[in-house]
Amino acid sequence: MNALLKFAKGMDWISQKLGLFASWTVLFAALISAGNAFIRYGFGITSNGWIEIQWYLFAYTVMVGAPFVLKVNEHVRVDLIYGKLKGNRPVYVDIFGLVFFLLPVIGLLAYLTSQYFWGIYVSGEMSQNAGGLIRWPAVLAMPIGFAMVWLQGLSEIIKRVGYLQGKFAMDTHYEKPLQ
């Protein structure tokens, strides 16, 4: 179990760094958007490439930031019953959801989007817009994001099992934060 908990800690560190990267993509997208608007309305010059870069950055914001959101337990969940559960019951619900829903679905999406990425990469597909960019850098966000969410999901399972075994102290809503 110690090796698995080390893996979980390592994956948490990676997700933390990916979350930081995602926050920078938000800043860069906002700066590019503001610069593009200034140039377009101030000088009447525009480029589809700059608009597409904003979309690419948004794709990385969402896809690369998703593992961090899972790590900090801020993902979307239906709270009708979950919020009322006491003791270890939320942990069991999380494990069930991670094992039977998150890992299979995200694993499938990682596989399918990697095939999609490879097809676009090999063909050298370009945007249909004048001045548009190559597509594969944006499409690459999908298999990377899904693979990282899958690995973070595995990390979450390991941490919750470790918590149930008394080998890992969660600093989420299950327990008060560690000192």
C-alpha cells in the first residue's frame, strides 16, 4: 500500500502543476483576447489564428485543469444524498463512483480521443478558416486531459482505500484539515 500511496502523492503533485499551468492558460487567453480586440477595433486588423489560439488555450484550461479539480474534490456531483451521509459512507460512495463510472468512461474517452488525435496529426489537418492554425495541438489536449483525469481518479481511489485502512489521512470534507 505504501508504494500506491507514493504514486497517489506523485499524481497529486502532477495534478497541482497541471492546475497551475491551466491557470496560466486563462491569463494568456485573456491577454490574447484583449490584444486581439484592441488591434481589431483600434487598427481594423484581425487574424483567425489569434482567435483560434484563444480556443486552443481554453481547451487546455479545461482539459489539463480537470485533474486538479478532481484532486481538490471540487468536481460536480449530485448532492441530494451525498451531503447527508455520515462517517465513512461518503468515502464508499466516492470509491463506487470512481471505480464504476469515472475510470471506465474516462478510459474510453482517453482511448477514443487518442485515436482521433493521431488521425489529425498524421493527416496534418488545418483549420478551414483563412489564416487558421494546424489542429493537432488543440486536439492533443483531449487525450492528455482524459489520461491525467484517469490517473488522478486512480490516485483518489488509492487515497480513499488508504483512508479506510487508517494509512492515509484525508484533508477533504471527510475529516478536518490536517495540521
